[in-house]
Amino acid sequence: MKTLLAVFRFVFGCRHRHLSRVFTIQNRTYKVCFDCGREFDLPNSQESARSSSLLAARSARKPHHVR
């Protein structure tokens, strides 16, 4: 059974459906596939745009408490 599974993975490969969050280490921005371990580089401009939109969304959701 293992041989058949190995042949199947060799022919069709990983579909990279289970990706990690975005990592930025030493000016390299990438994601990792949890299934096969392949790393996917991302342009830094894409990550900065994404992180700024996430920060704006988070600040919009937080209630401001006034004492």
C-alpha cells in the first residue's frame, strides 16, 4: 500500500492546500506547506499591504473604553 501511495504522490504531487501563516525572517517573506514542506516566497509589498489592512480591521473592531 505504501508503494502505491508513493507512486500516486510522485505522479500527482502535493496540492499545497495546508499552508502556514506568512513568515518574515531576515528580509525573506514566505509560507510553508504543512504537507510537503515546500516554501513559497512572497513579495514584501504584498505582505506589507496585507498586514496594514489587518491592523486597520483589528483597530476598527476593538471598542474604545472611556473612563
